Amino acid sequence: MFDKCPGSGLIKTPTIKLKTCPQCGERIEMFSNELQTQCPKCGLAVFDDLASCVQWCKWAEECVGTEMYQKLKKQAAEKAQAESSEAKNS
């Protein structure tokens, strides 16, 4: 198997990826350990496309540390709430 979690490196040592704001087209820098960021031009909340292993892995808290685990779980809950609100308003 693995000596360590294969996905934890992106959480423990974040990398920057560029995304495009779906509302205004602005290029946005997003760290690999963020599930959400705000567009600096129009203010839209922009979400990461990938589901984080933190949401389903039973070893996630031990792997990434309690502080990062709680931060990522909170961001995921906020994303789910925003998506739920958008669905209700549609």
C-alpha cells in the first residue's frame, strides 16, 4: 500500500492553481487546500471542482492535522449550504 496518504501533500503543502471566474472571467488564484475563494473583481464565491478526501476519509484528521481538518470541513459545509440555497432560489 502507501507509506502515507497520497493526497495529503496538496493539503499540507498547498500549490496555487488558476481558475476563471464563471461570472466575470477574471483569473483567480486558488490554493489546493481551499474549497472556496472570492473573485477579487466581482466578489463571486468561486468553488474548487474537486471533492476533498477530507470529506470521506476516516484518517483525514490524523493525516492533515486537526486545525486544517476543521477548516476544510467548515468550508465544505459552507459550500453545501450555498449550493442548497442556490437550488432553492432556482
